[in-house]
Amino acid sequence: MAIQQQIQQAAIDSLEKLYGKTFTAKDFQINKTKPEFAGDYTIVLFSLLKPLSKSPDALGNELGKHLTENHAQMFTSFNIIKGFLNLTVADSYWISVLINNYNNTSFGRGEAKHKKVMIEYSSPNTNKPLHLGHLRNNFLGWSIAAIIKANGYDTVKTCIVNDRGVHICKSMIAWQLFASGATPQSTNTKGDHFVGDYYVKFNDEYKKQVEELIEGGMKKEDAEKEAPIMKATQQMLLDWEAGKPEVMELWKEMNSWVYAGFDETYKRIGSDFDKIYYESNTYLLGKKTVQEGLSKHVFIQKEDGSVWIDLTADGLDEKIVQRKDGTSVYITQDIGLAQQKYEEYKIDQSIYVIGDEQNYHMKVLQLICKKLGLPYADGIYHLSYGMVELPTGKMKSREGTVVDADDLLDEMENVARKKTEDLGKVKDFTAEELKELYKTISLGALKFYLLRVDPIKKMIFNPEESIDFHGYTGPFIQYTHARIKSILRKEKAQDSSIIQGTGLLPLEKELLIELENYPTVIEQACNEHDPSHLANYIYTIAKTYNSFYTEHSVMKAESEEKKQLRLFICELTANVIAGGMQLLGIKVPERM
RNA sequence: GGUCCGGUAGCUCAGUUGGAUAGAGCAUCAGCCUUCUAAGCUGAGGGUCAUUGGUUCGAAUCCAAUCCGGAUCACCA
């Protein structure tokens, strides 16, 4: 049990014995004691004063005395300032935490919950390469899945590939018009970029045609519909739906180019999936649901045949679920897919990592599922995240300000190489080791930069800041880990018996108090679906360790006892840093 | 216009769910490498927590109103 809960429980027991009243954890708070006061943890007494009709001093003294007398092993002293009861926890407690966990690889992991959680993330369109926004999604999705797993849940990582629709046909048409048979191989271009270029070409051509039509006297709206290239695209979509062989063939080929490109990038950033759904297989799902909804009178059919749900009573709008021509819309497909996920995996919870522009859509999805009485409705959770913007404003593909994922990764890797070469600490590395290190550092920097922020907030991506390897960054933490490992290569912690009764210096104690909190942070990150808590926490650990490192020598410690103690502290710190970073999808090097 | 989200140091962000004198990093300034990796450490300056009112022992945190920014409200996905 975490120390905070232990204190709370001890206080509840003491209060019961002292005053015969039963309190719960919600009735009062335990906080970490502010550094300017003596003590480690603080019981805030204010909320207890009234029910017990006690003055802060009287209650503090009685409770403090009772706690220290009955838990002499745990608390060594107390003091009261205003309504705050500050308790000092015995050094021996922190040392026992250290000894019990220094080489415990499952430290911080939760017990098996026997529940299954599906995490849908990434979900790209197959008409253009991945960009910075996708990276935030991928890092978030991967990390939250790892965190959920660490808390003892079974996880299924999944991805729904948007591989059909008008946007795909646009690239296809442009390729037919302009490529004269070119392929990624023939042009030596990464497949997703190759296809993305034709998507851009489509838009250029489309724009040109619309302008020409407007000059010829057509209204803007009509011109947008009548442009030949757009009409060809619409026709292609119909042909695709009809399964016309040459269209299907082109579609399959172009998608295969994109997948080859995606695979490369996914491999590079570490994204992986247990199950991939393709929209071309799922877009017809949900039709059954429409029938069910009608018979349950959750949906209503209008005169023209279209089917709707009225959500005005819930503060939303009327929403269409099936077109008058009988085809299903986006939301219906999603209901169908949700159903399929549930049937295939019997999941207890389904997390969707999707941008906040779809908040409304996800709200509607869950609400409809609830109204239909579907068993998985309550398990739907939208992990909504804000847009990534540049210091100059939003990324706009039309203005060419979109930050391409592959380009960014290349650039970061170059910076990592340059900085590593400048420092010259790993000159003995082989070319292969160096390559691996540059990748580790650059990806660590990028992932940490994107994950350290609360997902719900939109964030500014400052290119200069993101390649800074000092301060609140991934490389700072990686560097701290490498420093620890450098010590542990010289000597390992071995004799835990001689540190049992040793005393702790302030920085040693502070570090142990923070390390003890690791399991609580992992749990919180899981409950709040927020890896940034973990990122912040690891940073704090690294920072405290670095202070400790400068202040106290390990190898030249004052005594053998101190040396062993610090070696154990090094072990545990390294484990927590490596384990925590792993949950963010970030590797930590042995040397850098 | 309706709904939802955000507003904390010059910039980027934390703030343990209502607790003590609001914290980090970057940037600026001043120090620290003959001592386990200086991608580090120590210190300084920098704040009307958007505004106003309310709730109470106590508010950046909860409530209300206002201001600013964003998203969304398609027979697109």
C-alpha cells in the first residue's frame, strides 16, 4: 500500500480509538509536506475540527501523539503548524521500500484486473503521409495502452484504416491523369509520399478547373460540382462501390504503396497493432443496427426514407443515421464497428484516441449506443486530444506548413548526431551503435515533447524547442539514466543487510519519497488516461537524482554503508526511469 | 446563435482534485568541471492565476456572469 494510504488508514484508526468516531478517506487530506516545514507527510486537520469540536492544536497534539506512540516504527516525530499536522516518516520505512523494490521489475505495476480494454489509435487515411498531428495521436495511443496494461488490464491495440472514399479516389484520378505509369519504385519515392503527392496534384488541378469555370460565368458552387476532375472522382467512387475490376486493381495497388510507406514509419516510431480494421470492410456495417433502432423506436424514418435519431432532449441535434438511398453514414459505420469489436474481443472498455474536433461525433456515438441499449455503450471512452499547432499558427496543407512526420524524424536524428559528435563521449561506439543511439535520443526527445503536455490541451510545437536536449526533455532523462548506469557498471548494489539501520540525508530521503510514489502515478495516469502525469513524474525523479548525484558521491562515499545505500538508490532510480520511460514508448541508453 | 474545451512568469507548460509564501523548463543574469558522464548542478530576477462577484476557516482549483481564443453543430469521413 502506498504510504499516503497507510497514513490515512493509521489516522482513521487513531481517530476512532481517540474519539469513537469513524471517518473515511474522503473526510480529510494527506499531502506531501511543503519543503519549508519539518516533516514528510501532512494531515490537514481543518475538516476534522468541526465534527470533533476540537481546536487545531488540541487535535493535532492528541492525534500526533497517538500516531507516533502506536506506530513507532512508522513515525518518528510530529509538529503542528496552524491546522497542519506534519509527520516525519522513519528512515527505516524508506529503506525497506528501497530494498523491496530496487530490482523488482514489476514495481509500479498493478494487479491483474481480468478485464479487456481496446485502444483504437492512429487510424490514418491512405491518401497522404503521416504528419505531426498523427505523431501526437500515435504516441498517445501507444503510451496509454502500455500504461493500461501496466495497471493489470489486458489490452488490444487497434487501428481503423480509412482506405476508401472520395479522398482516396482523388489521388487515384490524379495518378491516372498525371503519372504516366510512374510508381514509387520508378521514382524512388516512399509510397505514402508518392500517393500524397498525387492528392496534392488533384487539388491543384481542381482549383484551376474551378477558377476556369467561374471565369466562364459559372457560379462558385456549381463550378465546384461541375469541374471535370471532380466529376471523374465521383464516377470513380461509384465504380469502386460497384467493384469495377480496373478501379479495384488500381485502388489495391496504390493502397499497397501507402501501406509500405506507413509500415516503415510505424516501425520507426514503434507503433504496433494487434488488429487492423479496414474501412473498406466495415463501411457497410451498422445497417442491421438501423433496423433494430427502428423497431425499438429509437430511430425515426422520414417520408423520403432517410432515418434519423432525435437527440434534442439531450441537448444535441437531430442526427441522420441512414441516407434516403439506404446507404449508411459515418456514425452508423462506427456503431457497426463498435459492435464488431465487442463481438470479436468481448471487450470491457473501448478507448478511442481521436482529435477533439470529433468530440461531438463521439458524444453522439455513445449516446446512440446507450439508447439502443447496447451492452458496450458505457465502456466507450473518447480520449480526446488537442491539435498540434506551430508558433506561426495552424498547420495548413494548402499553405505547405504541414510538418511531415518522416522529415521531422530525419531532422531530429541529424540534430542528435551533431550534438552527440560535439560532446564526443561515445567515440568508441560502432557505426551501428551510433545509429541506434541517434534514433533513441531523437525519438526520445520528440515523444517526450509531445507527451509531456496534458492531451486535452492544444499544444504549440516549437521546432527549436523540440530539438533542445536540455532541461525538461527526454534526452535529459535519458542522460540521467546513462549517468546512473555508468556508476552501476563499476559496481553493483549487493549488501542490503548493512543499510537496514542507516540514516538518510535530505536528498537521499527526498529521492526515496518520490520513488515510492511511482505506483500511484502509474495508476493515476491510467485512471485519467493521461501519460503526461508520468512524463512529469519521471522528470522530477531525474531532476532530484541529478541534485543527489552532484551533492553525494557514490563510489567515494563517506562509508561502505553509505556507498551501498547509494548503489541501491541508483538501482531503483534507474529501474523507475527505464520502466516509466518504457510506458511512454521511450528507450533509455546505457551510455550517451 | 447552441454545445463543448481552453486562458497560470516574456515563451512552453505543471499545479497531487479545496490547503501553508503558486512551481518547472526555455530565455536573461551570476557562479560550479584535477572529484562516479557539465545533455549536469547551485543561485538571482520575472505573477492582478483573463475579469468581476459568490460559496468558507481557506479558492489558481468549486458556482455564476462577463471578456478573449479554439473546436463543433453536413444525406463528408
